[in-house]
Amino acid sequence: MRLAPFASVLFGAVAIYAAVPAHTSPTLKEAFRDDFLIGAAVNRRQFFEDDLRGVPLIKAQFNSITPENILKWEFVHALPGRYNFDAPDRYVAFGETNHMTIIGHTLVWHERTPKWVFQNEDGTRVDRETLLRRMHDHIQTVVGRYQGRIKGWDVVNEALNEDGTLRQSPWMKIIGEDYIAKAFEYAHEADPKADLHYNDYSLEKEPKRNGAIALLQKLKARGVPVTGVGLQGHMKMDWPTPEEEDATIAAFAKLGLKVMITELDIDVVPATQKNRTADIAQNAQPHAESNAYADGLPQAVQQALAKRYADLFAVFLKHREVVNRVTFWGVTDGDSWLNFRARVNHPLLFDRSGQPKPAFDAVIRSAAQGAHATETKP
Ligand code: G3I
């Protein structure tokens, strides 16, 4: 049974979302208990329990965690043959103590991989066999260490260009197209029971989505052990539309894959550069635009963000048979990578002081509405 939302007010047909005190509302993980896991990306200060504001929220609201950074190659394996598991061990212990589904992010990515991985000692480029051996060693060591404890891995991250072709990363250039299949095979060998995901952003855009579908079809046809696709979900206020999100989830579900929303956030700050209109007045003031909400989010925008989250969660709920996790990329607004270049952004459900925003109320309400829609199905 789902819990009713608290303190949401309806004026006519327009929902007003309230800033509900968290302790008087159902939690996110309770509200979506019958639908999907609710996750958060956590940073070092959180799983070391130094972040006194974030930690209680994580424990109360979420039943899955993803490490925002510490399992990336440059952190865990900065030097040849030298692994540092201090932070990853704490991360996994934090998840286990709190009975959470623990995710690993990420094994093979063109970013955050030290240069030495692709080079010989003299600085020349390694050959295919050497790079495959290094990839195997890394995956075997990292995945093997947490076998049976990390439930799912983002095995390959962001392998596609915007036009759906394969990115010419060092992995691709040195090994060739089958580096992706190899990464999944090695991960499966290291933990045969782990869920193994392909993870990428902007898959809602048709050319990239089609490229991902073709790639995943090919992998599945070859028997490569890929079990799911992660739609990162770094969204804007006007993109993707709920219809695009709906079509994207449906397209991947058709492949027989589990779908996860792995890095959800919504950038509310108006475009920093390259305004999408030719409005000279706007273009002349890039600084004002880029930090428009430095003093806080105006009520109207709070409501618009809440409505935006409600619309997206309605789509996720529609596909709850295939969507098995929705993970936010951060806990409070202050944690978000979207505060880059000193922008003050407001992309998540909890504000900088850890208070739930109207968007939290909207998401909780969407769970109740999803339940109602199911109950009234003929
Ligand atoms: O740990 C160092 C610290 O020692 C140093 O003093 C400090 C100075 O800048 O940098 C710290 O590293 C930073 C790291 O985050 C940890 O805080 C890096 O500079 C910074 O670039 C890095 O950014 C992360 C980014 O990925 C690149 O790895 C973001 O936090 C993280 O949110 C972001 O996450 C990615 C996903 O992994 C993949 N999908 C896109 C998503 C958003 O970009």
C-alpha cells in the first residue's frame, strides 16, 4: 500500500507543491517501495559520515547509493599496480550498514582515466593486447573485490557521440570496437551475478538513442552479458519532454533490458552561453543569466521545477515494470556538480540546508497518483 501525500493543496486544476517538512511526509524510498529503488550519488564526506546534514537524509530517504567519484579509475588505481581501496571500502560498508543496494560507477570511461593506462613507459601508445590486459586487471581487481556486495556496475560509460557513432576514445582507438564487449565479459567473469550496465547521457536525443540501440542489439546478439541501460538523466527545464523520455524508456525496454535513471538532476539556471534565441539583450548579459538564481530560487521557478519533476516521475512510474532504479546525482543542491563555475544551481529535491523543496512534495505526490492510476485501471 502506498502512503498518501502530505499537505499538498489543489487550487482548481493547478497543483501547488508545498515545502513539506521531511519528518511529516513519507520518505522517497517508502513512497516508491513497490515501484523502483530510489538512489543518490554520494560523495566522500557522506559515506565517511562527516556531512552531518546529508547523512541523515541519505539514510532516511534512499535505498540505493552510487559513488559520485571514488570508484573512477583515477581514484582507485592512480598508478600502475597500485590500488587504493580506502574510500571504496568505506563506501561499500556504508551501503551495507544501511541495507542499501550498492552500485559501482564506473569501470571503462574516456574521462578520469590516468594517461599511463594508454602509454608505455617511454610515452608511446600501448598496443591492443597490453591495453586489454590492463583493462582485465583493473576490472578483475575492482569488481572481484566487491563480488556479491556491489549489486550493479556501470561497466562502460559514455561510449557514444551525439550522432550515435562510437566515440574515438583511447579505448576505441587502441583496442577497437570490441573494447565494449570485452569490458562486459571481464566484469561478468569477475562477478557472474552482478548487473552490468551501459550508461550514457542524452539518450533521449534520437540519433544518440538509435546508436545506443544498435550497439546494445549487437552486444545482445553476440551474447555479451549486458543486463541494463542507464539513462543518466541530466535534464533541463524544457528537455527532454515527457514524451521523449517515454519513447526512450520504451525503446530500450523493447530490447529486453532493464532501464535505470542513473544520474537524475534538472539544471534550472538559464543557459550560461549560446542562448538558444537571437535575443541581443540576453546575449549581452551572459553573467547575469548564468547565475540568475544566486540568491535563491523564486517561488514561480520552484513550482515549475516541482511540476517538471512530477511530469518526469509520471513517466518513470508508467514504466515501472522495466525501470528498476531512479538515482539522483547528489543529495542536496549544495552537493551538485551543476554548481560548476561558481553558479548557484538548484537541481535536486533538497535545498542547501537539507530542507525538502516543493519538488520533493511533487515527487512524493506522483507516487500516490501512480498508485491511484494503477488501482483504477480497468
Ligand atoms: O579530489 C580532487 C581534490 O583532491 C582536488 O583538490 C579538487 C580540486 O578541483 O578536485 C577534486 O576532484 C574533483 C572531483 O570531482 C571530486 O570532487 C574534480 O576536480 C572534478 O572534476 C570532479 O568532477 C566530477 C566529474 O564527474 C568528473 O569526474 C563530479 O564531481 C561528478 O559529479 C561528475 O559526475 C559525472 C558522472 O561520473 C558521469 N556522468 C556525468 C556526471 C556529471 O558530469
